[in-house]
Amino acid sequence: MKAKKLPSSYIIRNCVLWSHEADPYKCDVLVIDNITKKISESIDDRSGLEEIDAKGNSLVPIGVDPQVHLRVPGQPQKELPLTGLRAAVRGGIGAVLTMPNTTPTIDSPATCDLANTQLEEASKVTGVQVLLSAAITKDLKGAEATNYQHLCDWGVRAFTDDGLGVESDDIMAEVFQASESTGIPVLQHAEFAGHKGVLAEGPLQKKLAIPAYPYAAESDMVRRDIDVLRRFPKARYHVLHVSSQHTLDLVKSAKEEGLRVTCEVSPHHLLFSSDDISEENTGFKMNPPLRSPEDRSALQLGLANGLVDFVATDHAPHEAEAKGTNFKTSAYGTIGLEASLRVLLKLYQDQKLSAQRLVEVFSRKPAEFLGLDRSYGGIRVGQVFRGFLVDTQSAATPFNESDIESRSKNCCFLGAKLPGHLQLSINGAHCFEF
């Protein structure tokens, strides 16, 4: 992956445009001063503008990832600002929401300033917009609420203790009340602690004779949260990385009730189940864990039919020492920025996800969720051009370490055969070729 110099005005020829509104169709795209000026079956232009021949490949709106651990500030052994944002570019992603479980925790405007300052240069180099979430509780300890109004005034886009579930009913009531007044969503890592589980019930869990991670640790917290949410009907509640059919059933009922509930699924839960875990790769240890093949099918179906709102990677880099080789002691988490699009393209090729729905869950819906401007989520006339060229019909090839830009290599996707190879990414004035 390398930066490419591209003039601010150009024509993309012979592309197949993907959008959430229509089936893919062949067209040319005229961009003037980084703004999309015309989309037409054929653009007759004799001005001498540089032309990019897409050669019939797909032009897809740039992605948005609303759950990324950039580990900034204070955890450079896991990820650096530039490696994290290059990983996003490699995955066709142009904006991310970073999580607050950092050192120090992002739980005050001062720490927001620190994180913002450390991320600023990498954002300028890559063109990836970074939004911050802030902790629900001080230092993620679950005991004392942060100052939600001060954090809202600073400009955070979400409240979350991601990595830890908030067990206090009173604090959930406080943050839902803040969500009602600020409009900012509450993102819950749904897990009641104390279960001591490592992997969900499955072949490797049984072989290693380690405690099973029950689905109820997730679904019981979601049920409790929905009960509290009913007292705050204008609050926005979002369930991070749903892993089971049980949780999906709760989300479905809450939506039918009219509550402002959304949820996401991560690419590893879409591609793998507990039957697929390799004993040689602790990248398969994540929280929540991979569950049954039936749960995976339910998540795939929920994504296709709209019950699941969008995809988020939960990109969680760790240094090799933290992951180790022992599932019992290994840190939770896998990286996923570079693989997410390719997982979705596999679902598309397997006819489990339409092209329109892929654009919705990868780009449009997360952009709307985070309140990004209309240049994200679709390639539209009058907006800054943000899109990438990719071969959506390519045969699947193994995902290798050479596909990883992240500083860390803890990756469950290594060796998985996935289609889709990015060729060119253009995010406003930033262009990268692959």
C-alpha cells in the first residue's frame, strides 16, 4: 500500500457503482476539486483531465467503522496512530470511532485533547477521520459516572466502557438520562462479569477443558439495559458486537416496542463459529467469543434483513507477549480493520448479502449513526468524493500477514480464504493504491 499523487480533478471511467439505493450499474464519474460533479453512463470530456480506468471493477463508498481500538493514548506497544489508520485505509475505511480503554482512560476533556493531539498527524497523512468515544465511568471502574455534559461539549460521539460491561443499574440510568439530553448514543459491551468463561462451548473449549463463556453473560445484561431504558425512551442504546441469537431476540423485541435500540456485529462473528477455532492461533480468543454455527447463521441473517444495523470490527491489537499461545491466559481480542470488507464480500459472493445491503452496513448506516456529513455513506453529486475501487468478483485467496498494516498481528483471519482486493482508495484529497 502506498500513497499516490492524484490531481484534484479527474474522471473515473468504466466502473460499476455500488450504492444503498440501486443495484450496481456501469458508469463514469467526474470529480472536480475533489467534489463529485457528475455520474453518468458516459461522460464526454475533452478538457484533458486525468482519467482512471476502473476496468469494470466496482466503485464502493468508503467505509465507516464505529468500534476501533486505536490504543491512543498510552499503548504504543499495541498500536501506533499511523499503523492503526493505515490498517483502516487497507480495509477501505475512511472514518473510525475509537474506544476509550486507553492509558489514561478517555474519560475527561483533557484526555480527549491528548488523544486528539496524538492522532492528528496520522489522520492528516491517511485522510482517515477519527472520532472519539468517552468512558461511561471514571477509569472504567464501573463505580462513578464521568461528566457526560462536559464530554459532550468537547465533541465525543458516544459513551461506552467498551471492554467492560456496566453492571450498575443506577449508572445506566444516569447515562441514559444524559443520552436523552445530549442525543449521544450509549454503547454497551454487554457482559456480566464473574462467569470465568474463556471460549464459548465448542470443540476446542472441551478439548482444553477450560470454562465455557455462557451466552447469558451477554443477553442478561442486554435484558437489564432494556428494562432501564424504558424509563428513558428518548435515549439511544447500542449493543456492541452481538454474538448470539438470544441477544438478537431481545434487540428485535425492543425495536418492535419502539425503543431506540441498535446493534452491530463484527466480521469474525460473521465468518467463524466455535467449530472453526484453531488451537495454534490465540487470535481466536475474543470477547464476546465465537459461538455456535447456529448463532453465526442468525447473525448473518440479521445483518441481511436489517435487524443488525451495521458492521464494526472491534479491531483490538495486542503485542505478541499479551496474546501468547495459551488460550487460558491470552488477552482477548483480534484485529479486523484490514479484513472486514473482504468478509462482507464473501457473504456477497455466497449470496447471503446483497450489494445494496453491503453498502448500508459498511458505509451508510454507521456514517448516519455517528452523525458524519453526507460525503460519507454514498458517492453523491455535490459531495466530497470518498470511494474505492475493488474487484468484487475475484476468487478467494488466503488472508496473509502481508495484508496487515496494524502494528500487531493477533489476527483470527490469517489463512482464511477471502475475496476482494482493493486497487485504489480515494478519500477526498488522499489517494492510496494497493
